[in-house]
Amino acid sequence: MSKQANGEQLIASNKRARHDYHILDTYEAGVVLTGSEVKSLREGRASLNEAFCFIEAGEAWLEHAYIPEYINGTWTNHAPRRKRKLLLHRQQIDKLFSKTRDGGVTIVPLKIYFLDGRVKVEIALARGKREYDKRQTLREKQDKREAERAMRQRNRLGE
């Protein structure tokens, strides 16, 4: 059996997290999975829309990440929304715990991907955005898009 190609292969991303939160710091974590979960992820089927992370008893956990049951699985298939353990260094877990304990900060998963054949989750320490922050971010994105469109148009006319 040959090893998968090196590099990062995106499975699912949580676009809503970047819209709803200010990202303060990011971490890469491994995930404890069963075989049927990995096979389901290899098919590219997962969702992080409602997922969140928390620290409990000195361990990091990912909750409500949706990994559907493996189609060719048997009675040993996994539960789609089960609690999954995240693999982080002790110092990282302690830092995340101390930051979230203070309040106003949460841990959100940003994306799940394969890195050299292993499943990884990018998690972020994040602070929630206010409604006007969300509107301002959308306005800035729209202004940038319009400026790029105008530059392209101007470059076409100049040729």
C-alpha cells in the first residue's frame, strides 16, 4: 500500500468562524479517530459548521464536528457527531485553558485536513465579533473586490 502524497489536502473548512470571530492565535492539533472515520474523511465528507472545542480534565476535545458514517462500513461504524480527542502538547493545552478561563475567548476549529497522510485540525483562540465588526469586514471585502475590478478594467483599456 503506497503512502499518500505529501502536503496538505483540505477536507473541510469553517468559513463562518472567520466571519464571526477575531482570530487571535492558531494551533495545529492531531485528532484521535477510528478507521471508519478516516475512510469517510478520505472521501472528503465532513463539516465543521457547528463544531467547537473545549478543555476538560487537562485534555482538549472537539465536539459536534460532523463526520458522516462510512458508506461501506458495517456494524462497527462510528457515531457522526461524537466527541473527539485533540492531540496537543501540554503547554498548548495549559495556555488554551488559561486564556478561555478568563472569559470572552473561545476555541473554534477552522479547518480539517490531511497532512502527510494524518488528519489534522487547525484550531484558533478567538474572540467574538460584534455586529458592526461583521458589517465593517464585509464592507472592506466588497471595497477591495471593487478596486480590483476597476484595476483590471483599467489595465484592459490601457493595452
